[in-house]
Amino acid sequence: MHARTHVATEYGTLRRVAMRHAGDFTRPLAGPDLHPVLARQQATSTWAPYAAAAVRAQQDQLISLLRERGTDVVLLPTAPGCSAQHYPRDIAFAVDHVLFRARLNSAHRLPETNALTDPALTVQPADLARGTIEGGDVLLPDTGRVLVGLSEETNPDGAAALQEALTQHGIDREVVPVHFAVEGIVHLDDHLAVVAPGTALIHREAFTTEQNRWFNTHFDDLVPVTDAEAGAVQVNVLPIAPTTLVVAAGSDRIAAALAARGLEVLTVDYSEVTRIPGSLRCTTLPLLRA
């Protein structure tokens, strides 16, 4: 039996992670039946149909890299008809010793959560009482706080329910709601990435003035990214150790900025994955970080 879940930060050494290969793209991106949330999200991010086989091939590159670095990769069963099934980060998130089941805002994604009963996970997720909250909005910058982005997919009730659940499970952390300056934000992790202790990539234009001031106070080193870089989902990187992270090929300026800070930067081609707004972090659900 593998060790139970434990994730204290975004950058602890990644020992065990869940992933799921992409299925076919099935979601309509235009027309009279377009969901209003998706319509708002299309104003802040780029959406296009992907070739599922190409996405799976790019995921396999990441899986190989992770296994070479000593990470145990658990492959989850498919969720037929779910165009975002290869983004398992959203369906659950670990905080310290508890894996929480997300409360998905998007009804079409609910079948994705069935994978959380897979015995391969070796852990039973805990449920939240109310609201909506998705894993892409949950970041662990340190051992004392949980950042929760109030995006299109996560609401204040979900953030409050998480705070209550942390207390019930004996986890002494403060949930900090993160406020955006515009509507249509898909998830926090497309605009903020904690890459090392005290260091984060940030798309400042996505956040309110007050929120940016909070970041200035609570991070030692904030690396700004441009609108174009955020639109290309280049913020959505994957730390795999305190000084090592994976970025998508083509993120040259970001990679150089991180390397200049003494971090080891690895790259994989994720160009097909990012045809809908998600990248390396979205395709990985950390279960155990040392």
C-alpha cells in the first residue's frame, strides 16, 4: 500500500501523482446553446478543439519525465464524453494529509469525479459541505495558508466550506480568497504559480489592486508574466521539487527568468494540450509531495 496523501506546498518533491489521458473533444465552443460561463471564459482565454491522440502523446512525454525523476504516476480510468478529463487537478486537491473532492461548478464535468473511487488512489477523498470549488483554484504557497481563487468555477461558499473542513480535519491553515479584476477567469493557476519557496509567477493584470498589494506583502519574489504569456497558459507550470519545475516548450522568457533564479527548468511540448486553457499543472493531481 502506498503512503496516504500528503501535500504541504506546491513545490515539495513530487512522489506520487494522478493523471488521466485525454478523450475526444466533445464540447461545443459556439452557437445558441453556449453556456454563459464558457462565453465569459472565452473572453479571457483561448479555446480550440484538440486532437486527442496528439494530447495523449504529449502527456506521455510528461509521464516519462516524471517517472525518470522518481515520481509514481497513477493513471485514472476514462470519463467518456468529458472534454477536460485530462485535467484531473480540478476534480480533487490535497491539503496536508487530506484529499478533498472538488465541488465542480460545471455539470458536464461531474462524471470525471467517478475516478476518485478508483482503488489505485489508495485514499478516500473527503467531501465539502457546500459551494463550488475546483482544484485549479487551490494553491498552497506555504504550510500556513491555502489560496483559493474566486474564479468562474469557485465561489465564496466553496472557500468558506474548505476553511470549515480544514478545521474539522485538524489542519491549521488560513484560507485566503483571491480576487480577480475581471470576469471570465477559468482558474487561479492560469494566472498565479507558486514555483519555489517565496517565489511565484504572476499575471498581475488578472488581479485587483488590493490583491496585488497582498501578493507584494506575502511573496519575496514575484515574476511578472505578460497578457500573451498568460493567454498561452504559460503560467501553468509544474514544480516537481523545491528547485526544479517543468514548463511548456515555447515559454522561453519565463524559463530564462526562472533559470536566472537558480531553478532547474525542464521542458515538454504541451502545445496541443493548451488548445483549451490548461497545461502542466492542470494535467496532474499531486497525491504525495515530500
